Amino acid sequence: MVARERYDVVIIGGGVSGLFLSRLIAEKGYSVAVVEMKPMNKIGEKICGDAVSRKYFAKLGLKEPMGNEVENVVKKVRIYSPSEKAVLTVKGEGFELNRKTFGQRLLKEALESGAIVLDNSYLKKAIIRNDVVTEVTIHDGNRGKDVVLEGRVFVDASGVSGALRTKLPNHWWISEKINASETAVAYREIRVLSKDIEDYDALRIYLSQKITPGGYWWFFPKGPRKVNIGLGVQGGRGLNPIRIFYEYIVPRKVLKESKIVSYGSGVVPTRKPLKTLAFSNVLVIGDAAFTANPIHGGGIGPSLTSAWAAFKAIVNALELGMVSTETLWIVNKLYIEAYGAKQGSLDFLRIFLQHLSDNDLNYLIEKKVISDDEFLEISTTGDLRLSLVEKMLKAIKFIRRTSLLFKLRILADYMKKAKQHYMAYPNSPEGLPKWESKLLKLYRGFESKLSIT
Ligand SMILES: Cc1cc2nc3c(=O)[nH]c(=O)nc-3n(C[C@H](O)[C@H](O)[C@H](O)COP(=O)(O)OP(=O)(O)OC[C@H]3O[C@@H](n4cnc5c(N)ncnc54)[C@H](O)[C@@H]3O)c2cc1C
């Protein structure tokens, strides 16, 4: 006989988003189970750059990382031009996390609030009756057998693999496939260096189409001598990040006589959010819903934000006693207002940057066409204001770069349109097809104006 259990909410994946959501739901007195592949003592381990901005925590009512969850307190980010002759400095506080300890804290908080965590377990299949997921079968490694979990709401928080949503019918809007070109394939190492790092409160990002096509490489200090160093390149180009890392990054002087503490590869979605985070009685959050930042792949804060939005929607539906696309729909507005509109706008910037040459990137950073403050504004709001570009377009001495400046103006225009379009997200599901077709039209218009194929 297959064992059966019943919960109000079943969450697939015990990463940051799944654990945070499970805690919020359990605190409201609902029964919730998290299905996680890893054993308890490995929960939290994840190949990551480990950087997170401070601003998310107060907003989400989540205790800031502290003690041994924090390896380094960050004060700024430096973005280097491909020539490395110029740098943009973006001020902002954040943390270099000990990812595992941070995950273990989220786990502890989930367990203490009453969530059940089924570790060593993975999703096998989902059963759908009358267009509703009624149960999932998991293999529970601890019990050595399959277990059926019935639920009122199911959540896919399984990361980029989208373990649950990819098992759902194609006509369910949340089963949308991701293109490889909308991902970054990455490799990173944690190393102890032989010399102290100068200004180790600064994260460094190096742009270079030559070394990291469609991506960047990073140097994130974890302390005076410890660093998280890695790179991501655009997916779908057949590039091997490990080979690139050993060819271009490892020979750098700073890594001479350094020792590897940890290494590994991963994939991160870098695109617009999934068109809806809810369908029927299923929600999708975190990397499974492509919530990471399209420009730099930072996904911890956005995935926690989507978990918070899902929590509000689930409680709304359970309190109404009716779980449906309609009653869960509020998740979209909440996520879009908190982060998704900015993400949608930044996706246009991502496409723009991925088509720029190293010469153009050098020019933009060296000539301060976009200033440090403007860069900070884009990264916090998704708005691109181009006061200097307008001035430059009028100034004859910069005439050689007018085509780039005109393209920047097109970019600013489309980023604004995209943000406005997200803010006009439909209040109910019927409006989604029309809204989506208008969004896709914006992309086509943008790509044709910039002659991107
Ligand atoms: C190389 C790299 C560097 C990054 N650097 C940063 C950074 O510096 N800052 C930042 O903010 N973000 C960074 N990110 C992104 C960030 O790690 C993710 O956005 C974030 O972890 C997403 O959280 P999540 O909860 O959605 O998914 P995950 O953290 O991926 O968690 C998903 C969980 O689901 C489990 N799971 C998967 N499939 C199943 C299944 N079938 N059954 C049961 N369990 C399953 C997994 O074991 C995992 O624990 C980076 C990502 C990569 C790959």
C-alpha cells in the first residue's frame, strides 16, 4: 500500500524560496510540506555568487543574515569596462553569505513554525483531475518508498529545473519553456588567496564579450583573503564556462598560489518573469518562475520576494475556501509591484547589453555616458534616464558614436514602455493573452529597431 498524506500546501523544493514560503504558511496555521531532494544537513548548499542586497530583508520581514551566515559585509559594487581602464561604482549595502548556514537558518525557522520538511525526497509525478492537481507522488528516500501527497495548493520552488511545472499540460500558462539563450551557464570557485584583497568590501564585476560572451565574470570577496570567483556566459552558445575560467581567469596574478575551497557549475534564468505565477491550484516561485535579475542573475532577493507574494495569494485563496487561477491571481500584481516590473524592464537592457561590442562597452563606461548614479538608478528601479546622452547627441564632438547613442535612446524608451506595460498587468486571467501579445510586440519592435535578429 502506498502511504498517503494530506496537507493544505505542498511545496516542491527547499531552497531559499520554498523554505521561506513554508514558514510563512505554517505561521498562519496551515499544514505545509516541503519536498527536498537534499538531506537535511545539506540544505542550503548551492552553487552561487552568495551576494545579496540588504534591502530585501526589511521589506520582506525576514531577519537580516547575521553571525556565521555572513562572511563579508559589502558596501559597493565595481563594474569594470572590458579594457579594465574604467570602472563604475555602485554604492549599496549587502552581504556575502555563507549560503549553507543561511539556508540552514531558513530551514530551522520553517521547522520551528511547524512546516514538515521531507528531505532526501524528490517529485516523481503529478496527478491532474478536472484541471486541478489533486496529488503528487514523491519518492521518500528516508522511508525508502513512494508516498502520495494530497494538497489544496501545490507550489513549484524547485529552482531552474521547474520540476513540477514542466510536468503540467502545455496549455497551462505556467508550463512555459525557457530558451537556453535566456539563461546564464556559470562556474564558480571559492578560493583562499595568498595575499590580502584591497577594499574587500567591494564586489567586482568584469564585463567582457571576448572572455564571457553575453555575461560577465565576478570577484566577490568573502573576507580579506577569501573570494567567490566565477563567470557566467549566455546559454545556447555552446560555451564551456569551466574552460573559459581556466583559460582566462585562473592565470590572473591575484589567484597565484591560491587554494580552492569549493567549486561547481550552475544555471540561472536571466529573462522576464513567467507570464503568470499561478494557474489552477499551482504556483511557481523563485528560479522556477525565472525571477532572477536578467542583468546579473542575482536571484536570492527576487525569489524571496516571489515567495512572499505567493504566501499572500495562498492565504487569500485558502481563507476564501476556493483555490483557483482567479483567487491566486493576486500573486502576479504583488510580485510585479515589488520586483517584476523592474525585472521586465531590465530584460530589455539585458538584450541590449548582450549585443554590444567591447568597444561600445568601453566607450559607455570610460566616457561616463552612464554615470555611477544613473547606473545605481537603473539597477534599483529599472528606469534608464539619459540626461547625458541627450546632451551628447547635441554635441558635435561625439558625432562618431551617434548610432550607439541613438540606440541608447531607443533602449530607454522601451524600458519605460515595458515597465508601464507590467504596471498595467491584467486584474484577472482573461486579460492575460492580450497583455502577453502586446508584450511580445514590444520585444519585436525593440529588436527590429535595434536590428537584432
Ligand atoms: C553560479 C551562480 C551564481 C549565482 N550568484 C548569485 C548571487 O551572487 N546572488 C544572488 O542573489 N543569486 C545568485 N544566483 C542565483 C540564486 O542562487 C538563485 O536565484 C536562488 O538560489 C533561487 O532560489 P530558489 O529557491 O528559487 O531555487 P534553488 O535555490 O535552486 O532551490 C531549489 C531547491 O529545489 C530542490 N529540488 C530541485 N528539484 C527537485 C525535485 N524534483 N524534488 C525535490 N526537490 C527538488 C533543490 O535541491 C534545491 O534545494 C546564482 C546562481 C548561480 C547558478
